[in-house]
Amino acid sequence: MSTPNKIAHIGIAVKSLEKTLPFYTEQLGLRLVGSEVVESEQVKVAFLAIGESRIELLEPLGEDSPIAKFIEKRGEGIHHIALDVDDVTTRLQQLKEQGVPLIHETPKAGAHDALIGFLHPKAAGGVLYELCQYPKNENSHVDEQ
């Protein structure tokens, strides 16, 4: 099994993008490279550039959103670490065969037209990992917005 290419992004759960973004753009000086709604995860996301990686801020779209439930239980903060992989379908299958607990056994649609799949946090000592496969015509979600 090949290793992940890099950390694609670190996902941070927030109650409000509007209230949170100024800290990242004004105080930290990071550049906002895009935002979008990801219906499959019931969130609005904003990506900020930092080197080859991104910080992804996640705002819940409603009370039933997994991010809303996360914030209710744990408060705002780091939600997940996303790893850029070449073939998320194969990677998820390999992990399943190795007995790694998964949240998604098959990929689903994510931000930036990526295919994504989450590993269960109990697989990695409480850390939620997301595997991301970006379209070949993109360079791992570079600044397209």
C-alpha cells in the first residue's frame, strides 16, 4: 500500500464562518482560497492556504449536521486531518481488509470535487482521518476559486 501524498487539510469545526474567518485572514494572515457548500456532509466550508496544505473551516448547515453534533459534544476545534491519496477506493478496501474500522467503506462526494472516505477515530487513537482523492486535472485542490 502506498503512503499518502501529504496532509491535504486540517478540518476545524466552527459555529460561524463569518465570525471565525477574520481571525484566520486578518490576524494569522492566511489567504482564503474558496468556500462552498458540501451537501453530503451538511456543511459550508472555507479553505485557507498555508504552504502545500489547507485549513478547512467547517460550519454546520443545521442541527442534524455531523459538525453541529461534534460542536455540541466537544465544542469548536480540530475535527479531522485529511490525507491526500491517489486512489481512495482501493485504499478504503485495503484498510477494510486489514480490519481497520471505517465510517465510509466506499467513497462519497466531498469539497473540491474530491472523493472522500473517513476512518473511524477508534482506528487511530481518537483521531478522525479523512482520505481525499482529487480529480486528476487539479493539483490537490489548488487555488481554483
